[in-house]
Amino acid sequence: MAFNPELCRNESEVESKLIVQYLLPQLGYTPEAWHQEVAVGSIRLDFLAFAAQVIPFVIDANSPLSVVMEAKHPKQNLNNHVPRLRFYLTKLNVAYGLLTNGKEIRIYQKVDTDIQLIFQCFGKDVETKIRDIRALLGRNSLNEIPLKNNSVTPVAETANVTVPNISNNIFDTTRQNTMKTIAIYHNKGGVGKTTVAINLAAALSQKGKRVLLIDIDSQANSTFATGLVKFQFDEEDDLRDKNVYHILESGDFNFIQDIAQKYQYFNNPEIDIIPSHITLIEYQDKLNKIAASRARLVTKLKRVENNYDIVIIDTPPSRDLYAEVALIAADYLIIPSDLKPFANQGLPTVKSFVRQVNEYREVIGKSPINIIGVLPSKISTNAKFLQHTFPRQRDVISERYDLPLMESVIYDRTALSESMNQVLTVGELEYPDPKSIIKFAELKSSSQVSAEEFNVLAMEVLKKIGVN
Ligand SMILES: Nc1ncnc2c1ncn2[C@@H]1O[C@H](COP(=O)(O)OP(=O)(O)O)[C@@H](O)[C@H]1O
Ligand SMILES: [Mg+2]
């Protein structure tokens, strides 16, 4: 089927599907030649692509040839956004601007202190028009005809725009091409691993990250909670032959893209999910006999490292093969814990398991897993508890167990179980209709506190794994 950006449903889909996945590569801009969410003083650009890369980047009359691309929601009328684009291009002395809402694509060129429309087409025609677009904005064409028609005499005002820390700004927003994989693990059950895994994945996705969630727990709670279990009866089970086991079963087929699914009502933007299945238990012995199965997730993830920014793995509450596979594949580890005595007493086991996994990682040439920390989860909101007990519980983690403690806290909120347990009634039948807390908060405002706690967690995680 031909690519049709008119089917983009929201602004972030216009950004990801039309601009990132289609236009930028088609126009010859490799990932290091463009930047997303560029802050220049008070201006925030959706995308800035460079035909000629100059570092440090200084915005003045000699700015390298560059293109600003602005994505809008499909319901937005582009006319309303022309003044802003004019301001960006003239203020920053950028030669070209592309403006699109998916339904329509326009290209403007800066001419002195104004901009002129030089190209326009429907989104659905983008493939047939791509040669025209390439002739105007392609990296090669811009390099061949430097400053084509562009004002050679810069406007006095823009000639000396000095933007503080511009080179830092550009540097900071350089696209991270390294996919980061995070395992959510504790050998105790019921501490909130699954809740953290699915909602952290949703919060990261809402921040524009391309997220893959892998469920490798035979209880398949993440698979349920993300809405992939749509069947009511065994014979309708479509996950039995297409789940995470199949990724581990063979090195030659069943790659990530063959198994990944999405459920559009769970979160917006959607995330890709590798489901799990109860039959993982019976297959464990078989996999245990094949030494290579331990590293298959690593090699298969490597093949999709340009497709995702972040991979989250939800793990079983045990020290079994599946937990091992997860910790071998992950770069980082988050250990959710309710900080109660039983969970604490499991921490030395987590640490010895990590040591064991690190030995294997060394054999396959991977550095030791990076422990982001223990994440306080299901924490009571009782004021007395928070004042007296909670601080002591937190101190214990570093003092007695010598593990880092995360700053974020996931409190005990009924909205979290409620969002996961939404159902849809069709006639006599009830179907699971789960939502992420992020999506649920849009429907039920009292859930916003909890959603915000996951936003804060997502920000801490991004900071600690070095992703902007
Ligand atoms: N922060 C929280 N607030 C309220 N309920 C929670 C919270 N975290 C988890 N739960 C509930 O506790 C139970 C166990 O959580 P789950 O995430 O499945 O833990 P695990 O994956 O570690 O076994 C589930 O019923 C879940 O809805
Ligand atoms: Mg779980």
C-alpha cells in the first residue's frame, strides 16, 4: 500500500511517520544531520535539518544551509501557523521551512524579511511529489546551489543575532541513536514491576520516544494490561504461536518485527509490545538445553536498534531463565520495591543474580548491567507514614543493601489498578479494555496525580540513561 500521511491521527504521528520515517530519509538527511525539538533562545523548533553541518553552530548571516520542519495536528489549519514560521525563518536566518499537518504539505522560502510559498501538495500525493520536494529541500540540492535566491544581504536585525549557548543547544539535542534497554526486575512478586513497566513505557512514548515493551513473564500480566488478550476462549488464542518464546526459540527466524503487536486504545502514541504467554513455563526446559537461547534477545534487539529509542522489559519474579535472558539483554536495571521487609530481604538475591548475569555478559562482550536503582513503588500516601517510616525505609536501601535509590516515588493509587482493569461490554461478553495511566488520566481527571508521578519517573529515567 502506498504511504499516506493523511492517515496520521495526531501531531506526533505527523512527526514520526511523515517527517522522521519518510521525509528526512527521502531528502537525504541522515540522523546526525537533523535535530528534533531544538531550542534556540525562546524559540522551539520541531525539526532543524542541516544541508551543511558546521560545528559549533552559530546563527548569523552565514548560517549553514538548513531547513526548519514544523508538524501540526491534522485538524490544524496551516494558515494559522504561517506567521510563526515566518518569525522562525527570518529570526534565525534559515532559508527554508516545511509546514505540514499530514493532509497538506507546504514549503516556504525566506525572502528578506518575509517568506514565500514555493511548493504545496496534498499529503496523500507526497510519494508522487517527492522528487519535486527533493529538488527544493534535498540535502544534495541545497549543497549544490548555495544560497539559491536567498537574501544575500541579511537583515540588520538578524545579522548579529547572538543566541546564548547555541552550540550547546544544538549539541544537547543531537539525536541519540543508541537504543537503551531497561529491565524492570525484582525476584519478589506483587511489588509493582508490571505496573511500572507498562506505565513507564506509556509515559516515555508520550514524550515522543519510540518504545518497545517486552513481556517475558509467563504470567503475561503486561500482555493483559496492554490489551493484547482480546480473546475469551482458548481456541481464539492468537498469542500462543506468536510470543516472546518464539524470539528465543530460534536465531534464524521470528524477529522482533514479526512478533511485535500494538493495541491502539492502551496508549497514545501507541507502543510496540512483544507479548508473553502461559506456555513459557513448559518451554523453559527446552530453552535451557540450548545455550544460544540466552543471547538471542540481545542479537535480535541489535537488529532493531534504529527502530526504537527505549526498550522496557517486564520480568518474572524469579531467578529463572527468562529473568536471566532479560538481564542479559538490558543495559539498565530498575528494581521496583514496596520497601517492606520481605521485598528488602530479596535484595541480596537480586544482587547475587546480577553478579551471575554479569559473568555471562562478560563472556559475550557486554559490560556489566547498570543499576539505575531501587524504585519505591506502591508507597502509602498516609501522612504519618510518609513523615516517620518512609524516610527510614529509604535510608536502609543504601545503608544496608548498598544499592542506589531512585528519586521518583510511585505511590499506592487505586487509579493504577482501575486503569488496567477497564472492560468493554459487547452484548453478553466482557472484553478487557485496559488503558495506561497516561491515557486513563485523560478520561478521569482524578488519575492525573498518578500519571504525573509516571511523568516524573520517565524524566528521571531519561536523565539517568543519558537520553534527551
Ligand atoms: N502503585 C500502585 N498503586 C496501587 N496498586 C498497585 C500499584 N502498583 C501495583 N499495584 C497493584 O498491585 C498488584 C501487583 O502489581 P504488579 O505490578 O502486577 O506487580 P508485579 O509485577 O511486581 O508482580 C496489582 O494488582 C496492581 O494493580
Ligand atoms: Mg508482573
